[in-house]
Amino acid sequence: MTHPQTPVPVYPPKPVPGDRIAVVSPSGGLCELFPAPYELGLERLRKDFGLEPVEYPTSRRLGTGPQERADDLHAAFADPTVKAVIASIGGDDQITVLPYLDRELIRAHPKPFFGYSDNTNLLAYLWNTGVVGFHGGSVMVELGRPGAMDPLTERSLRAALFEPGPYELRPAERYRDVDRSWDDPATFACEPETWPADGWIWHQGERVVEGRSWGGSVEILSWLLMADREIAADLSVYDDCVLLLETSEELPPAEDVFRILRNMGERGLLRRFPALLMGRAKAWSLQVHNDAEQKARYAREQREAVLRALGTYAPETMAVFDVDLGHTDPQQVIPYGGTVRVDGPGRRITVTY
């Protein structure tokens, strides 16, 4: 459970070029299996962003225990020479790290943390600790993208790292959700193929909502709800917040997404949020090779499942679909616990970094 008095998150100080940035693996050390995207991501942190990556004992190691990963997080936050923290990648067991974290240590040394997917665990933890986090950005995926970083991703990540203040998100003109194996050197020899994007889809976009953000990976939120971790006992703390949701490369069926949101509704959680930003559905994986028609059907069925849950439990909530904030490429960073403005009449989304 959360601390009984959940503090309002505040923005931690931002790094500047030349600073040191911690690279951590609080979910899994996949860098050990796939060094190519990891090394490429580190190189871009140095050359393109002017930051000096700092690694820790578990950064490149598979199979480390939750206490070891928590120790690395503590070291990263406590080191006064480290000015930001970024995850190497996600995983599936970061929830086991949460009981080992020292909330007072992290609250005393607030730093920008970047990550998504399984890092929803740590973002929710920071929300309850009083620290704004950043949903998005990872060393192996966004920074380690074959070819070059997508310009939309690069601009957003750079602004979130270095530039405090408002930043207007833009709909992607092209997108990618098809991956290539990191085992194959040819993956990194050319620019990946992309497809035309159709823009955002607005539901009940007749008003303006501005509030702090909360949410993350649908799957991870369901685990937190089941384990009763980092969900406020007093749900009123989420009133007037903007909900962020996105699904992973595991391609959860639409009915599963509906059931998770239905359970959030039954708990009285879903109706707290007057606006929802739903990430573009990733509809292809290395295990499931959907064609264009199958991908379109998957995305449509997921959108219908979300609207069905909203219709029952949060009928007044405004929703924007296909926002590039999740597992597809490009990806735009969303401040987690920071301010998000959703302007329905103007069809604009502005975040404050």
C-alpha cells in the first residue's frame, strides 16, 4: 500500500549536458543477452545527449535478485554526482523490488527517472514518494533503435531530460511496431521500415482537462492492483488526474484489457480520471506476426474494449487513442505525476516537463 499521506509529486532538478546519468536494470539485465542495442544506446547517451552513463553491478547481469537491484537504485539516487536515472529496458518482475526500496532515501535525493512497461512499478512508487517520473525512454529500445533515433522520440526525450516547461505532443506521421531480432547483425545495418499513421482518435473531445498523470502499462497496473501495492487507499488522490494506459508486446487480448479496466471500475478507480491517453496498440511481436488486416483488427478491438469499460464505469471520461507513448515507435515521453493538458476542442495534448 501507499504511504498514508501521499504527497503531491514535485519535479526533480534536471541534468545538463556533461552530467552523469545512471543506467539501471531494475527489471531484467537483458543487456547481457543483447549487447548490441545496449552499447548503441550508451553511445547515443554520450555523443548525442552529452551525458556520461554510469553502470552498476546489475546493469548488465541476468538473474539478479530484487535486493541487488534495489541496492543499485539506492546507489544511483544517493550519488550526488548522478543527476538522472534511466532504465536499460523493462521486464516482468520489478514488483518484487518494491518491498526493498527505501522511500525516505529516494525522497531525500529526487532525480528524474525514465522508463516504461515493467518500470510502471517504479513510476507508481515515485508518484507515491512525491517525485515526478518520466514514462518513456529506455537505453536498449528507444536509444538503441536501429538506424537512427526517430526524430519525434529524440525531440521528446531531449526536452524531457533538459528543458523544463510545456511541450506539445504531436501525432506521428509514420510508426513502427514490427521488430527485428537483436541477435541478427543485419538488424542494425539499416533503417527499420515504418507505416503511415492515421493520427489520434478522439472520444468525447468537447472539453479541456488538465491534471497530474498516473497509469502506465495495463498489465503491470493489474499486477499492482492484485498485490495491493502502490495504489492509494484513498482513491480521491486520483481525482482530476489524467490516466495513461498502454499495452505491451505480449499483445493482451481485447477481452483481457476490458476485464482489467472493468476491475478498476469496480474498485471505483476508473471514474476518477476525466481524461485518458491510450497508447497506440502494439499489434505485432516476434511470436505473433500479424498482417496489416490483423493488426488493424487487433487495435480496433482493443479500442472497443476500452470504450466499453469507459461506457460502463466512466461515461464522462474523454479519451484519446493512438497516442505514441508506449511500446510502438516513435515514442513520446509523458511526465508521470507531472502536468498533462488535454484540449479536446483544440485537438492538442501538452505536457509539462
